Amino acid sequence: MKHTFTRRGFIRSAAAGSAALTWLSAQKAPMVYAAEADKPAVLGGTPAHAGGWPGWPIWREAWEPAVLEVLRSGRWFRGAGEHVEEFEQAYARLLGAKRCLATASGTTSLMVALHVMGVDAGDEVITSPFTFIATYNAILNMKALPVLADTDPATLTMDPASIESRITERTRAIMPVHIYGLPCDMDPINAIARKHKLAVVEDACQAWLAEYKGRKCGVLGDLGCFSFQNSKHLPAGEGGAVTGNSDDLLDRCQAYHNCGRAYGGFKGSTPYFTRGGNYRMQQFQAVILMQQFDKLVKETEHRGENGDYLSAQLKQIPGIEPVRLPENSYPVWHLYPFRYDARQFNGLTRDQFVRAMGAEGIPCGGGYHEQYFDGLLDEAIASRGFQRLFSAERLKAYRDSFQELKGNRQVCATTVGMFQSVLLAERADMDRIVEAARKIQVHSAAIKKSMG
């Protein structure tokens, strides 16, 4: 049976699997003979990993007094306290950004940034197809068209070589996505943007502390956007941020996210002289986030070490190809992905490989699929509004262009990913992941036969 995975569905499945594996590890372990250890679990052998995996998110009782103080104060909304502003200043320092604006979510941070960069009804924004659906939605909510550049199969991020062919007279911005915490190759992307006078809004919603050539993601374009949703490395249930180095742009972001109220140097003759919405962060969210900064830094280092180790080991297994990173770049692994070549596994499909890894006690999934065929974009371009904004010829050409995304099709069909908390385990657990993959590769013909 074909298995379809979403990132958050995979996270829920992995969490459930971890709980079951933790229970199993508490039982008396049977004696393991060499032949059993060598045989894949799906063929009756002993799982490579019998223990659980770190859970997520993690709460510490030491954080509770500060949160309770805010809740008991009754000063919960942004305008009634100082904590959101404190968070903004601290997060900007953490990234090396001049300014930060906290928002209600990662999606709203993208919408605020797009509006401030002048994206409007009837415009086009070039972005990556291999991303969480919020990237598409943020652009659609501006009544603009998310034009999809292709994905580089080696990096899983936007292929800079595919961008210029997508530019039209309506293109207003480029939105590269640092998916899974993998930095995009920003130098050529920024060069294309400068050449065509386009804005660059980084979707860094999965890339806290990721680096590209010595600078953090989120400060590499005009504006950067982050998410603090429950699954993220810096979680508060919901929440987001816009970062950048321009006071003018951040003043405009501040005004737009706060009902259009004048702010800083962005002023008019009346308090409400510009459009806006309510995209504000709450005070208790800021307190939750600020208490996790040290934890974020330490865990990012730990994931990085385990991710580097896994890449070095897994690439020695025929049929497994870790991602290629831009030169002098540092990923943060919101998911740890690799490409899977079924031909090197005797035709064992990716979904069968995922099932076999699950039997070994290694939770993994298939990542994103070709979402542009799911109906969301069809519904948008069939709507009355988009039909008013774009000609029938443009919308047909736009829909037809999905067939050109050959790199992304390959990525969606062959990528396997493990959730970030797996990388918070010990080095010995990384060896068990490698052991599981090796066993499956060696016995792939037998596994294929057993699965039919």
C-alpha cells in the first residue's frame, strides 16, 4: 500500500513510535545471536534500535514562574507589557540582525514581509515548490501568484538556475525557502534579484541559526521570516518573526502587523494612515521563547554534530545520498533528509524502505509531495479574484508549468527524512540508524520479495 506523509503527520507518527519503543526497551531484552542481529527486523531479525527517541517539545519546570507571572498580571497583549520587545531585541542579537518583529505565526510573518516589500494583487512571487504549504498560502493571501522555480535534487532547495526563466513583467519578489534548515545558495539568488530589481524575502521558518557563508539565514535578503510553531526548534505553540537590517522596512512591518498604526519613521497625518492587520505576538509566548535561547544553541550544536556524522556514514551505503550544502554553510536539520535510490536496493520502493526502517525502530518518512497537484492552486486560479487579475492565457501557462518541475518531482519521489529530535539522541543511536540502513540494503532483495 502506498504511504503518503506530511511533515507534521510524520512528526506525530514518530512521537507515537517513540513511546512504543520506549515501552519495549523497558522489557527484558532477549539474547541476540549474530545471525539475528544481521537479519532485518522486517524479516524476523532483531531491531537495530530497541529504545525510544527524544520527545518534542520539551518543557522545563524552571520556566514556569516567569510564565505564571505574566499570566497572573493580566498584561497579556503586546501593548500591555515589555516582554515581546525584549524577545525581539534578544532574537535580533542571536541572528546578528539589526531588528526583529515578533508576529502571531510564521505564516503571518511571511504575509507581513510580502506586503512591506510591495507584493500586491496581480503580482507574481517566485518560490520553491518543496516546502510546507504555508509558503504557497502566504503568497496567495496577497492575491499574488506563487510561481514555482525548480528544486535542485542535490540540495533540496531552490535551483538558482531555474529562476530567470520564471521572471515576467509581473514578478515582484523571490522567496527562497531554507527547507529543513538547509541554507539556500543565496549569492546567485540575490544576484538575480538585483539584476531584475526584485525583493528577496527569505522563508527561514525552519532555519533558526542556520548559516550561509558566515551569516545567519534570515538576514541574507531584504527580510527574513521565522516560525515558532510547536514542532519547531524554538517553539511556543505558535508565533513568528520578521528580521532584517533596514529600519524603514521594519518600521513598516511594525505598522502593518499592528492594525496599520504609525510607527517609528513610518508616519502619516493620522494614526491609521495605512493598511494593516492584527498579527501580534502575545506576552507569554515571548517569555516562553526567551527562556529557550541557550537550549536552542546547545541543541543546534548537538544536531549539527550528529547530522555531520550521519552524512559521513550513510553516504558509504549504495543508494543513499545525503544532501549537498552550499560552500561554508551550516544546516540546522529540522528534518534530516537523504535521497534514496531504489535501484541500489533491488527495486525496494522508498515506502517499503521506510516501513523496513520503522521495523528497525528508526522513525522516518517521505517528506513533501507534489502539492501543486493537490487542488489548492487550481482552486485559487479558478477563483473570481484571480480570474480578474490574470488573463486566461497566463493562468493556463502557469498551470502547465507544474509539469516542468522535473527536479522537484524527483526530490518528492526519492527523499527520506527523520525528524529533528532523532538527532538529539546519542552518537551510538546514530550508529544504529546506519546499521539499520545497511541491513536493509544488504537484504533488500529478500525484503522486496516478502513485501510483494
